[in-house]
Amino acid sequence: MSTPEAKPACPACTLEDVIAHAAHWECATCGHEWPREAAPEAARVVKDAVGNVLADGDSVVLIKDLKLRGSSQVLKQGTKAKNIRLVDGDHEIDCKIDGSAMALKACFVKKA
């Protein structure tokens, strides 16, 4: 025998006169509808150029020379970045190289 799911209070009017539907809740008093708790999203997986999974705190090495945008400097192949941080966006890696903050794409690095 399964225990019935506890009905939440309506987030709009805070009353507990709630109707349970298959995919959502509905308040019988004010008519407000909201989704049941969705399944948690899978964690984002970031892979380097050779397919290794990267995590926060890893060290990576550049696999090719990269020009720095807005500068005449070049990051050389083999340059190491320690203690990386994974972020959302086009450039998945935040790190510091030679004391300067950088944003790198994972396709240009391999795990050290």
C-alpha cells in the first residue's frame, strides 16, 4: 500500500484546496495551475578535445596556439591552466593563465 502524495498549498492564494492531475496541480479556489515537481535535469557534461570529462578544479593544457582577442598576444600550445571552473555559455572554461583571467572553449584543451 503506497502512501498518498502530500498536496501542496496553492502558490497564488496559499489555500490548500488543491486538485491533483497527472502532470500538474490545480487550485479549486482560484483556478491557478502549476506543474508537479519536474525530474531534475542531468548535469552538464563538458569534454575536452580528446573526450575526457572535465570537472571544476582540473588542470588543462592547450592543444594549439590561440590568439587573444583584442590583443597581439598568443597563448602557446602546451600552456597549462590549473584549477579551472566550468561555466555555462559558449566558452565553457574559466581559468587564470599567467595571472590573467581567461575564458576557453573545451575543444582547444586536453586534461592534464
